[in-house]
Amino acid sequence: MTKNIIITGTSRGIGFELVQLFSKAGHNVLALSRNEKPIQSLKLGNVTCFSFDLNDNNAYKKIKDFVNEKWGKVDILINNAGTLLNKPFSETTIGDFETVYKTNVYGVSELTRIVLPYMKNESHVVTISSMGGVQGSMKFPGLAAYSSSKAAVITLTELLAEEYKESGISFNVLALGAVQTEMLEEAFPGYKAPTTALEMAEYIFNFGLNGNKYYNGKLLQVSNSTP
């Protein structure tokens, strides 16, 4: 059955791969990113993309207008967009924290809030977090803003699952280990991750379609490294 899927952070990395996987499987995709050109250049028939900034309060109306006019309902929302800052805590300003949290927490919260009225029983909200946001996991210096923001969306997911438990909508969060993306390379130049963006996208693709049958309000750690 064809599903309507919204994905954020689609200009590169995991999001870019996800759009192609869902499109190839015959689903309708709304691909959201500040830079829409990479997806536009693919010229995929069942994919709509336009420039969208999670930090722009006025941009959310574009989402509502599109869903109202074209789809009427949303089956899957994948909150994939994120910003990564690697900076010593002593140099991390309130402005740095605001920038990271605006995308990684406030943007996730607001887009989910805007999309939820269009979701029905068996719809699925998947939020992408990080192993660094998991309590008790290995932590890295320089990621105070990033990892704490990723912890926030784990708890947000649990809260939404509880608040909407009578709706039949599922909310789950995936804490990813290191994935070889442009964002990782920018933050940690020269580091080589064990998992490619496509490999992780394939996992998220399957989880988005089927994970809600088995999970709700759950954090899944998607990492092949120890601890």
C-alpha cells in the first residue's frame, strides 16, 4: 500500500538515501531540507521537495498547505534533520546551545505537532537520535550541546507516546551509532565510521514501515560498536 512520508534533512547523508529508498518502493515523499537542489536533481516522480528551515516559524504553514492540498493524511514522519557541533564546553556559548537545540529539539517538536493532526491509527513518527544521547552510554568531549539535545528527543518521544496512546499513532526513537556522513566528517575530520549512510538508511526505511507494529514509545540503540 502506498504511504505518504515526510522526511527532514534530505539534502545529504541518511536523509538523501531515505528519499530514494521510499521513492523506489513506490511511496509518496515530501523531502524537506534547507537545500532542496540535491533531491530536485534526482527528478523522482513521487517525490516533492521544497526548501524548508526548521528554525523558521513561518515555514511550517507550507507543510500544512501541502498536506491539505495534496495528501490529506501523513503515514510516516521521519525527524532526521540534525545539526552537530564539536566544541569544548568552555567555548560553547548560549548561542551555540540555542542553534543546536532549535534544530535538534524545537524543530522536531514543532514539525511533529504540525503533522500529528494528519496522522491516523497505525501512523508512525520516527525520530533520529544518537547513542551520545543515551543515558549511560559512552560520551565524547566537545558534544555537550549535541548529545544533550539528542537526549531531549528521546524523552520527548516517550512523552508523546504516552499522550497519544489512545490514537493508534506510534512514536519511536532510534539512537544511531557513528555513521559515515558529511556531517560526521565535518565534526570529526578523518574519522571513519563502521556504517555507511545507505546501510543505516535501509534500516530506518524498514523500521519506518514496520517498527510501529512492535514498538511504541521505545528507544532502540542502532549501533554495532561497544560499549
